[in-house]
Amino acid sequence: MPKLRLTVRDLFFFVTLAAVLVAWWVDHRALSSHRGWWDAKEVQVMEMKKMLERDGYQVQLIEDGVVITTPDGVAYETTQRSYRRR
């Protein structure tokens, strides 16, 4: 039976493979923890929407933000990048 010999190239390959697997595992763990965070934020947004609507405001959820219309008809739009009066 032939004796196994590891070369520097083999060692480099195994170290690189291990690094890629560890990086994938760390990234996968980070993504799964953010999913729980997003669900909690979504619940908070829906509760805030209910509270505002109960006080007479109109709330529209748009693609990247919210449009809130006051009871007297003034509308405000907020997005991740800006806030403005409509």
C-alpha cells in the first residue's frame, strides 16, 4: 500500500477549502439571525400603523417607506433616504 504524502499544494488546498466553508457558515448564520430581526420590525410597523389609523391618520406602506396623511389632509412621505411633505 502506497504511503500518503502531503505536499504544500495539498495543504494549501485544504486550508482554502476550510476557509471557504467557515466563511459560508458564518454568512449563513448571520442571514438567519437577520430574518428574525426583520420579522420583529415588521410586527412593530404593523402595530404602529394600527395605532396611527386608530387616531385618524391614513397610513400607506410603499415600496421603500411610508406615506402618512394627517386627519386634516396633509401628507408626509418618508423613505429610507428622505423625508418630505407631499
